[in-house]
Amino acid sequence: MEIKPTPTRDGFGEELVTLGKTNPNIVVTSGDLEDATRAEYFKKEFPERFFNLGITEQDVVGTAAGLSTQGYVAFATSFAVFLTNRAYDMIRLDVCYNNCNVKVVCSHGGVTVGEDGASAQCLEDFAIMRVLPNMRVICPADYIEVKKATRAITNTFGPFYMRTSRAPLPIITKEEDAFIIGKANVLRAGHDATVIACGAMVSEALSAAEKLKLEGIDLKVVNMHTIKPIDVQMIVSSAKETGAIVTAEEHQMVGGLGSSVAEVLGQHCPCPLEIVGVKDSFGESGSPAQLLAHFGLKDVDIVKAVKKVISRKKIASSLRSSQ
């Protein structure tokens, strides 16, 4: 049965309940936004293991860290902008420095938060989370994948940051697809260029591939659901195979997926790279579709970036041939 576009936060909430039925050590803290994050599903099923700390994000993280020291698998939940910004010191020291078994799971990342505007749209979470020692960073592409990611981070000890979506996202992965932390998945083979995308931008990348196919351009599409640890092998093999890389993320161009890929290419296999992301600005109020278009995060923007990077690849090849 085909699943209609669904927010990834729904899959997170549902899977957390499923896991809670067999794992009595799962606990959840919330910053009074459990309805929005879908942690309320867990609250209704296991009220004795759910703790609403109110609008005190530092306590949400600190309490989760404390619970983890007693053997619990602690999930700290709120909006991305609130936990990663207001409770950064607690995530850094309480969770990461002590390597606590805390999963920071946040909804409302990116511009697809929509009408809530700049104050609620977190566009820097990948950057500030991935720089922390011990922290792993996950951004699932759809409802199916977020369930697998929730299981994976529950069953893997240590700090994790996972972003979920408020906006419904198309279902693009399959139940049988493997989900391994740190291992990207190829969703479409191609030889002219590679798009490496995460979260909401994976479906845009697949749409861009279909548009480019009509122009005779064969695009490889990679779902980089784990931003840290980044899949170095996938990036290097894609660079060698296609010679041109485009990254796409619902995040600032600085510090996120694009920067991670650039670091790998610079160290292992330099090749032309273009980054599709938010260009050093705060979000705005509007519908998710309007904002994706406004900030240059649609399939047409990926198409332009692919054509640009292929042109750069041809120029580089021509220069090498003339030497």
C-alpha cells in the first residue's frame, strides 16, 4: 500500500512507542512541545517514563543526561532551534563530554517549518552539533527511514542528534532498504554527476534527476542520512565515478552536509563541488513550498547546480588534457 507524504516526526513518535514496549529503560524528556515533536505518543503510552520539564530546555537536556547515568536510554525532545541553541552548553558538557546515552531528537528543523518564521526555523543545527566530540548527527529522508533511524540510535550507545520534519515528506525509501549509521544509500545510479542530499532535499534530488534525464544527463543520487560520521567511502567513490558532486540540504551552506563533503573531497579526492543550501540568511514566514523556492532549495535549483558542476568538470578535464 502506498503511503502518502508524512512528516518524519510522526514516524519517530510511533517507533518510540514500539520500542518502549520491549525496552523498559527508554525515558523521554520534553520542553513542553511533546505534541509538536510527537513525543506525546510515548507520553500517552508510558506516562511514568515521560518527563515534561516545561519551557526550560537546559533542564530537558540536563535531566536526560542524569537519567542516562542510571542506565536509561534518554530521549531529549523539543524544537531544533530551542534545544541546539538554548541548551548547547548542556549538550556539550552534560551529554557529549560525559559520553552519555542521550538522544537529542528535534522537530521543526529547516525552512519547511513554514509560517512559524525565522525564530522557529533552525538552519544551523547540523553545524553546531557535528562539531561536538562523541556526537553523531542523523537526518532521515522520510517516514520509513526515521523509524529505522530511531531503532538504530536507541540500540547504539552514546550521544545522537536527529532532526525530524514538521512538513509531510514524500516516501522515497523502502522497508527493505538497509539503514546503517554512517553508511549512505544510493537511490539512483548515474555517471555524469552525483547529488548527495539529506532530509527533505533527497526527494528534491530525485526529482532533479528525472528532469535532467530528459536532457540526457545521468545523475547519481545518494541519501546521506548520517552527516556525522560521514560516509567517506561513498563520497570518494562517487567523486571517482562521476567527477562532479552537488550537495543539497535544508540548512545553511556553511558548516553542514556540504561542508562535510567538501572536507572529505579536499582530503581524499578533490573534484568540482557545488553546495545547494540557505545562503547565509535567516528564515522567513511562508508555506514550506514557498520557502523552499524562495531559498533556492527546489529541484530546479539542484538542476542548475548540476549543470554548473558538470561544466566545471569539463573545463578541468580540458585543462588537464592541454598540459
